[in-house]
Amino acid sequence: MPSIQTLPHPQKGIAKQFALALSCIAILCMANTTPAQTLAAATPATVGAKDGVAPTVLRSVSLITPKIEAWPDQIDAHGNIMPWQEARVDSEIAGQRLISVLANAGDIVKKGQALAKLDPASVEAELDAVNAQLMEAQAAYAQAQATLERAKRLAPSGGVSQQELTQYETQKQTAQARLNAIQARVKTQQLKLDSLTLLAPDDGVISSCTAVEGTIVQVGTELFRLIRKGRLEWRAEIKGETLIKLSAGQEVTVQSPQGLEFTGRVRQLSPTIDLKTQTGLAYIDLPTDTNFKAGLHLSGTLTIQRNALVLPAAAVQHRGDRDQVFIVGSNNKVKAIPVRIGRVQDEQKEITAGLNVYTKVIGSDVDSLKPGEIVTVQEAVDKSSAAQNTTPAEKKPL
């Protein structure tokens, strides 16, 4: 019986050849790979890679520093609009009748403008009498002076004794003293006559007028009240902890409930805080072209520009009743720093305590971070400079 020779299956031969080719390719690839490249490919930012244990991939984080920005600060306040300063116009003499009123409440007046006049008849009569006494005193003084001069000429020849000469000198001094007294009385009466016309002490607006023609006024009777320069101010009542944010000379924007918005300036701040209300006053000068009236109670909002230390909201973690940010400490371990949050605006938060402008913190995705976690820091690289510093040997072939 002839023997039958078994031939190899064609498909099995092809499979063996393909496996042999793959083995050769793998050997060639391993020969061209450096040990450093092999290690880098095996451990891309991992930790805990041991035999039989899957490695843990470390989180990559970027660091930022807080910025200082000018943020508008809104301060709610209320208070009265009052005159910057008021001047009273009173009568300086008593028993005079008011014969003319030349101004009224609301009038705009200039410094030195006549507001009212009192009856000058009695004062003029007294002035005439004093002027007559002045003329008499001047004549007596002239006579005493002439007598003394004549006595001095006769004294050397013995026509006038030394005692008589002294007497003539005394008479002259007495006449001169009486003349000086009468001259003072004339000035006093002239001042009284001038004070019968009441004048505006400064430019401004008449805020009140109690002068009525025909009345007899007394000393110190208030007849007019004047808002000096027409300036008004808002005496805003502000909480003590907020008042310390303001400073004299600071420009503020005031928004009133009437829909009016205007720019004012802080003239002065109250040096004390009321113990009961815990508020203080900010004296804010108002523009002269507003239609506000003295005595109006105004509730409004002050807007000031105040520097703020800010971070993106994504860099702040809120846990329970506290806020914190994270820095990268030694051994690349995450460390939490408690901070205090102020204002929040446009996905940014104001840091009022806990940080300074030089502290580098993790800039985003901090909600899942935990203190003690190990991370890698992602450094910003200038691509253009990196490309220039790359040697031809480091460039990959196309």
C-alpha cells in the first residue's frame, strides 16, 4: 500500500511567518528606544506604581497671584440736606422801627447788598448833637493850646511863673482828652447810623426772612438767615464700620430715589460714632445746580471706587461656614489657607483677609482638592521661545 505524505496546511504557514515578522519588528523598536524614553513612557506623573498595584495619576495644577483692582463700592445711606453754613442777620441797636424790607426768602444776594433799613431819625439827631459837642471841644482845645504857647514865650522873661506854665499845660491836656472822647462818640454814632441799613454778610441765598415793616426791633433780633454761597451738603448717616472706608476729599456718586444721579465730594467725616445708633455723619458737598432744598430727607446710595484684592471665584473653595484657598507646599503637597471673602463681582471674589498680593495659589478647579494631596505644578511655557531653543537633533522627522 503506497505511503501518503502529509503536506503542511497553507494557512498555518502564513500565520507562522506573520508572527515571526512581528517579533522582529518589536526587537528592532526596543533596540532604538533609550532607557530614559522607556521610563518616561511608563511613568507619566504617577505615584504609587509597584508590582501588582495600579499607579495613581497626579493632578496638574496652575498657580496664580491675586490682583488689585478698583471696584465700585455701594454704600446705602440716609440723612438730611442742610446748608453748608448759615449766616444770621440781626439788629445791632434797640428801639428802632423797621421802615423798609428789601429782600425776601429765596432771593439770591451779593455781599454788601442792602436787605432792610431801620428808621434813622433818632440816631441822626444824636449824631448832630455829638457833632456840635465836637466843634465845642475843638475850640476849647485850640484856645488851651494857644494859651500855652503864649505862656512859653513869656516864661523866660519872668512874665509867667513856672506854676502858671504847668497849669496851662494841664488845661491843654484836659482839652485834648475831651476832644478825643467827643471824637469817639461821633464814631459810635456814625456806626449806629450805618448799622441801620442791614447788609448781606456774604454771597448766598436768603433761607428765611422774619423782617416785617413797621415793627420795632430789639438788639439781637434775627431778621434774615442766609445760606452762604448757596452751598448745600448731604449729612449722610452711615454705619461706623462703613464710615471708615471714606476719606475727606473723596469723590462719590450719589443716586437718589428721585432718579437723580450727581457727583459730590466728601468734605468732612464725623470724628465720633453715635453710641445708640452706631452711625456717623459724612458731610458731602452737593453741586449748586441741583434742585434739592435744605431740610429734605434723602435716602440714597453712595458709589466710591475702592481697591480690592481679588481672585477668580474658581480659586476659592467654600466648605461649611468657611472659605479657603490652596497653595503648593513642600513635596508638592497641597496646603489650605483660610481667607475672608468680601464683595463678589463678575465671577471674582474680594479677599479681605488671609492673603497678600505675592501669594501664589491654585487658580481653578479647587472644589475637589484636599489638604495633603500631591499635585504637579503646570508651568507656563512661551511656545515661540521654546521653538527657537530647539536644536535640529531634537526635532522629529517628518
